[in-house]
Amino acid sequence: MLRRIAVRDLVIATMLVGAVIVWAGTTGSELTSANAQKEETTFGDLTADALCSAAGTTVAFVPAVTFKSGTIATGDVTVEQVSALLTQPTEDWAVVKLTGAQLGRALERSVSRAPMPNAGFLQVSGITLTYNPNNPRDSRIVSLTVSGREVSAATGYEVAMPLSLAKGGSGYFQIFGEDDIVRTGEDQMAALIVRYVDARDSVNYTGQGRIVVGE
């Protein structure tokens, strides 16, 4: 018989493979990673928020290449479901120190191919941006704030992200890389997401307007 346990008991669960379902809390809305290559997604929002929480930052980036397309229905959230939506569920994370100018360049790269799919499209936390896909390349972002404040080009921002991105993956080596890493963590992507949900018992993501198409 299958037995449900909370993610806080994950170590025990690993010794009982096939005998348990590791439960991480619930979601009050469908979580989807579909279209993560060209727009904000609910599972992308959750992943970025969980990264911020694990790393102790106010900003996080998660590239679309991190995700497999799929959904988690309203109700229970399990480790298995979360892992199924990640290309590398055991990947570690890092924190990169970026200037506001670098932050803007990274986000310009993120939306550079919109509305076409882009494996480097960034799901975000702590950021609200509006962009116009009809503007010339490198001038598509028309509004960019962190924690509600306009980004300053000279200000430093700590940004949590999957380790592969922190090393310059998905073409971001043109903007930042290993030399910009200020710390790393051992929490793996799937684990930090389910711990985030478990700590709150329930989450609700309905599309929070972090990435907005405007004029």
C-alpha cells in the first residue's frame, strides 16, 4: 500500500522507494510550465520564488531550458510531480552579483526572440518588467523594477539561479559567468521547490503579471 508523507521526511522516503508518495503540500491553482519559452508561467513563478527563499535573495532567474512542459493539477503536490517538470531536478543553485545594467541586459536577452520560443527566456521572481516585442533588439524593455523600485544601472543585485545558468549557460556568458558567483547552495532544484510548498502547506499561483507585454 502506498503511504503519503511530507517532504520534511524525504530522507526516510528515500529508504522506502516504491512504498511512499512524498507529499509537499497543496496548490490552489494549476501549476504549468507550458510556454515557459515565451511567457510567464505559474510553475516558473513558483520555481523562481522557491529559489529566492532558498538563497535568501529578492531576485531569481530560471531559464526556460530548466523546464519540461507539463502541469500539476489543483490539489496535492508531490516530489514526483515537481521532478517531472524539471529537466535537471537534482541541479544545484548559485547566487550571482549583477549590476542593474547587467540585469537589464540579461532580461533584454530573455525577451529578444519574443514572441518566438527561446530556451533562454527567463522566469523571474522579485522583478516586474514590461516589454514591447515590436521594439528593436536590446531596446524592448520599457519598464523594469525590483521590489517595486526602478532598477538603477549602478546598483548591485544578488540574483539566485540554477548553477548552469550562473556559469553562463543559455548564452548568458556574454553578460555574467562563474567569476560573478558569490555563493552556492546544495539544495537541489526539485527539493527546494517542494520544501517551499511544504513550508506554506498551500500555494496559489494564477499568473501574477511579472512579465507583461506592453507598448
